[in-house]
Amino acid sequence: MSKAGELRDELAARAANLGFSAFGVTSPAAIPQLDTKLRAWLASGEHGDMIWMEREPERRASPHTLWGEVRSIIMLGLDAPATTSPLDALAKRDAGLIATYARRRDYHDVIKGRLKTLAQALVARAGAEVKVFVDTAPVMEKPLAAAAGLGWQGKHTVLLSRERGTWLLLGAIFTTAELPVDVSGVDHCGSCRRCLDICPTRAFPAPYRLDARRCIAYLTIEHKGTIPGEFREAIGNRIFGCDDCLAVCPWNKYAQASQDMRMAERAELSQPPLRELARLDDAAFRKLFAGTPVKRTGRDRFIRNVLIAIGNSGEPALASEAESLLGDPSPLVRAMAIWAMWRLTSKQRFAALAKHLRTQETDAEVLTELDALASQMSHQSPLRA
């Protein structure tokens, strides 16, 4: 075996000891078609208001443009499978559903620390230069992971593998070391389209193509404004992210429960009561979600999501929680509180409430919501007559 091969095997063994469940190496030139695909997707507008993706697309699509000295890219995966079925939790309408990956310690922090440890071993062993990435630079982790043999991008665009299913969290090490590359992953989706058909907002215009503007994960996490009315009912009780297209994948039958205690799910984030979540102020929000990905979204956007779930709950008893937020400092929260009230109170009660709010409200976002609901009331009743 060559010295480069020995170094690769040594790094793979160290990665396993650090808790990584997948390891592969690819070339920075492995995906020449990536630039064309990325630019076409951005031109379609399907990235929504993730404006950061428009910045320097040439660096995002080309590892060599990002760092001219890179010779090899090590891709690593960390298993974080669901411990219970996310689909079953959709039936508990008075509780919020948080995406599986977000019910744990923020994987960015966990993976980055381990990447640095592995990268330091590479520097000590080979004297190579290194850079580590976990969503911290314009790196296309999923196609690179597929090129490194960790799996393939499924029809839902997420990386999946025959051995681990759809729950891998990814990180990358760029290095000047010349390492043997692995064989690219082979697509095993076949004729299956479960991930496409289960999507409640029809976010997949075609297999292997995602319209983020319709994706619940995007709407509840990345989207900063009022969530369009056409998607609110479909969101159900999902208050941060969505696992539907991941959970339904048949390859998950091979996924194994994680033994990594740093990535253990927090019990209090599994189906938390909407009533309690609606009462979170900024300090309480930060305390509850400290160290998790949810914290980065911020209290106001999170409560926006909670109010949509309350509006979808069908529980009139939760209307009082929405009503208490009609005076919230955030216009985003007030607008969604109005929508939740419209869904849970009688037509007469809401009409009186809306009339009163118009005398108090000056924010354009909230007034727009009132106008939209007034228009709907002319030909549609809320859940209760």
C-alpha cells in the first residue's frame, strides 16, 4: 500500500474513534457539472430569500475557487437518526414537532470540534495544510459527500446511504495532502417516490429538485417574514423543520440508533406542549433552546411557528394563548396570533376582535393579515361557525 493509502486508512480509523460513522475522500474536481446546476437553481428563484446562496456561486460550486491549494476533500458523516417516528408525532396536535436533528446539541459545534481534532492529526502526520467546514463557508456538502462515496442524493435532494438511511450530518476537511479518492455513491432510489409523494406542501417540482419556497423546513427556519397563507394549514404542528421526506425513506430500516451521548435527543424537546411554548419570552426561549439549532432562529420566528401550530390544533382552549400574544412587541408574532384566533374562534367573535385591532394596530404586516382574513371571511368560515 502506498504512503498516501496508509495515511487515508489511518485517518479513517481516527475518524471512527472520534465518533464519525462515515468517511470518504473525493477530488475537488469531482463534480464539474455542479456550477451549471447551481446557477440554474438560483436562476429559478427556488432558493427563496436565502440570499446568501447567491453570493459568490463560483466559490460554492468549485472547491478550487474557494481554496486554490486544495488537493483532496475528506467528507465525514455523523449518525443522528430519529429515536421515534416523526410521522406519528403529527397526530398530537396540541404539541409541537421539532425536527429530529434540532432536538439535540447543535451538530455544528459537535462536528466542528471533531473535525479540528482529525485535521490536527493530518497536519502532524503529513505536514499538510487543512481547512474544516460545517456550514461555515460556501461548501456543497451533499454532492461532495456523494462524490466521496458516503451515499447519494436522493429524490428529496438529501444525502442517503444503504447502510445508514437519511440521517447523516455532514462535515468536510479540505487539505493540500494528496489522498486516494473513493468511488462515488451509486443512486439506489429506483422507482420509489415516497419522499416526493408525502410532502404536504408539494415542494418537489420533479425528482431531485427542491423548491425551497414551498418546503416546511425552509418556511419555519430560514424564512424571516410571515409564512404565506397557502402553506399554513399544511404545516400542521411542525414548529421547527420537517422530517417527512426523511422519515418515509425505506433505506432507514438499516439506520442504527446513535450511541453518541453528545448527540442524544433532549426529552423536553420531544413533543413540547404548544401552550407552554407560546408563553416563552426571549430569555425563556434562549434558556430552553440553549446549545441547539433552534436558538439561532430567534424567539419571534419560533413563536410565529408555534402560533401556526396552535391555529392548526383544532383546540379552542388554545385560543387564549393566541389572544395573549396580540399585544406582543413583534409584528410577526401579532400577525400569526391573529391568524390563530381566526382559526379557533367563532366568526362573530373574530369580527369583533378584528374591528378592535384595527383601531390599535399601525404595523403594515399585521394590517395586511387582517385584510387577508377579512377577505376570506366573506366566503369562508373558520373552523368553528
